[in-house]
Amino acid sequence: MEINNAIKRAKENDQKAFNYLLDTFWDDVYGFQLKRVENESDAEDITIQTFSRAFDRIETFDNKYKFKTWLITISKNIHIDLLRKEKKSISQVVSNEEDSILQILDESPSIEDKLITEQHLAKLLRDIKKLKPHYQKVIHLRYFQELSYKEISNELNEPINNVKVKLLRAKKLLAEIIQKS
């Protein structure tokens, strides 16, 4: 899939286009943030927020610009906002953007979903243990407790779009672990 086509399809709410954009640009955004914050966990959180905000506002993307540049700008602004909020207060940063949430469709099982469901439970549980704890949690809530995105959002006290991006990333990483073993 070509980038411009993926962006066009993402604007039409195509799940595979979102997956493609996430996979294509994750390393760029994560690497950019890792250099800035020098902390893997913080860089990952900001990257998740970046994709969440970008997917929520994909219809505002202007094709005159490069998509990667747009993502990096969003990422930089999120980091600056977090630094400002940290200065004002040490309290947890909570987003109030749940009213205008982009509904990332979860219609058909992705390749990752199929791989995950084909595994034996014991082996799958061992593979899940190889993920970072916050990815383990979101996989557990979605697939073992069968919670909806909204319920997971409430459970984790995170915006629903962050949950969706985190789950996409967790499924991708788990599928890679399964394929290697």
C-alpha cells in the first residue's frame, strides 16, 4: 500500500490503512521521542498519544506536507504540552478528547488476530509474558476479559484512542513474538 493511498483510506476509516500507517511510521516517531526524552517508556507513551491524536484528526492532514513530518510535529507538540503540564502540576495528565473520538473499525480479524487465536493457550500466555506490562494488560483486558474499548479506557483511565493504538501495537508485537517462536 502506498502512503498517499493509505492516508486517503484512513480518512475513510479503513482499519488496514491505520495499521499500515502505524507500522510504517512507528519507528520514526518512537526514535524521535526516544532521543528527546531518553526513556523508553515515556517515548512509547508519547508515540502512542501521537498516533492516537493523528488518527483522531486524520481528516485535517494536508497532502502538501509529508505525513512523517506531520506526525513528528504532533509528537513534538505532545511532548511540549506534557512538559508544560509537568511544570504546573505533578498530577497525572488526562486527556479530555473522548467526545470527538475517531472510531477505528475492528471489523475483520487482522493477520495478527488470526495468529493470536490459532495459538495454544499455554504457549500464548508464555508469549504474552514477553510483552511489556502495559501491553500485557491491554491484551488481557481485550481478549481474556473481553472488554470493549470503552471499558478498557475506563479501566486504564486513558483516552479510548490511546487504548486502540496500544492494542494495535500490542497485537503487532505479540504476532512478531509468535512468528519467531
